[in-house]
Amino acid sequence: MRTRVQAALLLFVVIAVAAFAVPLLLFTASDRTQQLVLARSADLDRFAALMDQAAATGDTSAVAAEARRYTQLYGEPLVVTDTRRRPVVQTGGMRAVDPAVARLLDAALRNQTARPSGALRPWSRGHRMFAEPAGTGTRVSGAVVLRASVGTASEEITRRWAAVLAGAALVAVACTVLARAATGWVVSPLRRLDRAVGQLAAGLPPERTEQTGAAGPPELRQLAIGFNRMARTVTAALEQQRRLVADTSHQMRNPMAALRLRVDALHPHLAPSGERTYTGVTTELDRLETLLDDLLALATAEHRAGELAVTDGSDVRCDAAAVAAERHRLWEPVAERAGARLTLGTGPAAPPVPVPAACTDRELAQVADILLDNAIKYAGEGAAISLHCTTAEGRADGGPAVLAVLTVTDDGPGLGPQELALATTRFWRAGRQRRNGTSGTGLGLAIAEQLLAGRGGHLELSTARPRGLRARAVVPAPGPPPGEPGAAGAGHRDGGGAAR
């Protein structure tokens, strides 16, 4: 905004300075041209009077001597002729028979004067021609033609223009300084207010704006007061909500642990008929403990996403391919126990191609754990699950960028189009999963989505071919380290194309 306001003000300054300077430049050039014309016209009048006197007396020595002294002094040649175009005096190499001179002599003998048209400019060069008849009234006794140099006049116009342009530049600089100060006075509080709004939108306590608002216009001071009141109310509500979720999940762990101890202590004293009830109770306890853990993880992920939304995490990087290989080693035995087969996209023996990602190892590992746990849990026995990490061309922060993509694909039953739209909704679970009694809280994908969003990434869920589910965790790749040209790293392309 500050740039746009300054651009508008500077455009106005340029127009105002130009409206003042251009007419002054034109007037300066016209004034100096008029001075030249008046001075040379006075010289022509003098020579015309001498020629008229010579025509009356028959003695041309005076006009000839005066013409030679004039050319010697000023370096400007002239030609004086009688009524029959016979030269009385010719100086400086100019001759009466020259075509341009002859035309002016003919016009002067017809009692017509000749003056140059058009104002001089700093770049004007050469000379200008003047002609005037000699005589009184309608009686012509001769003609005078003068070739005047414009070099001195052009140099003086150049000096005058330089002074005008220097003054205009000083005015423009002064106006620019004033414009920057004025826009800073108005816009700087708005920029700080914008940062505070971004922090508030991210769920973080915004910085107070009174001090900056106090330095701005009265309207901004009133706006800052109103924003601070709103920010305090919204921040308090968000913080209470976040603490409620986190404290509830945390504080319930102790009663949950005590309840489990008591239930386990009752187990040896149960009759065989109560074994089924005991199993159901412990299963629900396991589910409740998992739910509390996931609630705490979701609250932490949301808080972290809010912090990253208003802070610079550009210096954070990890090797997504190395994280994928590590998670494959950890989850492969789990998949085998569940009757599924987990493979790494690059092959277990091949070294992974580095795939830089703008996040921490822990964050990406947590996302990979969620996707792998879901695939193993819901794909079913005998399912084939693949994990691989690639780079792709896509968009991040509104512009083209290189993306790191971690993909988990299974050939299980997958999800329908309507189910895919709801999969990241908190506590949502597919109907068949609830009917089959598959354990889960419905928070895993929501946690993964928050973790990725905090780093400028996103989670993509789509149907695999010919069947199953494909989950893609997309994270922007970091910029190249200092001193290294080009984009950082590149892996093999994903067959699914560029990340959206």
C-alpha cells in the first residue's frame, strides 16, 4: 500500500513540477531568441541607414568600412547591395550570388524584411539569416543581409535550462521526501495493524498497536483502540478454547490411568462369564486414551500452525526421502503383523534420492506415521501398501515452486467421492469402519493437515487405480543454501504429475 500511495503522490509531483518547469523552459528559450532578434535587427537598421546615406551621397566607403569592422569584431558576415543588386560590401565569405542570400536580397529590394522563425533550443547550431531594405518609406536604396551565429545564444539557453531543471529537481526531491514521510506516517500504522490482524487470524496474541497508532492520523488512533479491544476479546476466547482442549486431554490421563489399574486389578477376580465385558471395557479404555492423545496432538498442531503462519521458517529443512526410508523400516514389521505388505518406492536396497523439504524431520515423520497407520489399519489383510517420496512442480505462496511430495498408496477398499471430501473432518470415520469395529478416533488426518498447513503445504486424498486410496503430503521445498545456485535437490518425478 505504501508503494501505491507513494507512486500516486510522486506522479502528482512530477505533473506539478512539469507544469511549472516546461512553460518556464519554453519562455526562457523564447526570451533569449527574442533578444538575439532585437540585437541583430538593431544592427541591420544601422547598416540600412548607412547604405541609404551612401546612396544619397554616392560615397560607400563609410558603410564598407563599418561592415568590415563589424565582421572582424563579431565574426558575423554580411552583404550590402544597391538597388541593382550590385554588391557594395561583402564580408566573411558570404556572397550576394549565394542562392539563400540572393533570395533574401530580392525580398529586401521589394521592401520586405526577413527575420528567423522559431525559438532557439540548447541543441540549436549553425546560424540564422536576417535581411532588411535600406531607404525611407516606400523608397528603397539598397539591401542588407546578415548571417548571425546562434552559438552564444544556445549556450546561454543551455545554462538557463540547467538552472531551471536543477531547481525542478530540488523541488521534486523535497516533495519526494515529504511524500515518503507523509505515507510513512499514514501507512506504517496500517502495516503494523495488518501484522496484528495476521497474528490474530493465526490464533496468536497480536502485538499492541497503540504506539504506532498514536504516531498516525486520528482516524488510525481510533481504529487501533477498537482493534485492541476486539483482539483482547478474541485472543482470550481462542486461548480459553485451546487450553480447554489441551488441559482436558492432559488432566484426564491420570484418572484414565487409575481406572485402567483398577480394571486390570479386577481381572483375576472375574468369572469366566465376565471376560467379554472386561475385553470391551479395556478396548474402550484404549480408544479413549488414544482419543486424548490425539486431542492433545491436534491442539499442539493447531497452535504450531498458527505460530508458523506469522513467523519465518525458511531456514528449516530436512531430507524427506531419508524420513520416508526411516519410517519404512519402522512400519514394515507392523504391516507384516497386520498381514499387509509395505514397500518403499525407490526399493529397499537403493539409496534414496535426496528430496529437500521445508519442515523438520519430526513434523514430516509424524505425518508419515499417520498416513501409514491409516493405510495399514484400513486397507485390510493382504493389502499392498507403497511409500515413496518425490519432487514435483507446483505452486506455493501464489507462485511456481518445487514441492516435496510424500505419497502413501494402498489397494484397499478406499473411499468414495463424498467420503474423500469429509476424510479430514475431525472425528469423522467411514461407516464401514465403525461397523467393522476398526479402532480409530477420526483425528489423524486432521492432525496431518494442520502440520502440513503450518509449513505452507497441504494434504491430498484421491482414489488410487485400479482401487484403493492415495494420500499425498505436499510440502514446499526450501530455497538453495547460501552460495549454492539453483533450486535445492531434485528427485524422480511422481507418476501422478504436478501437485495441485
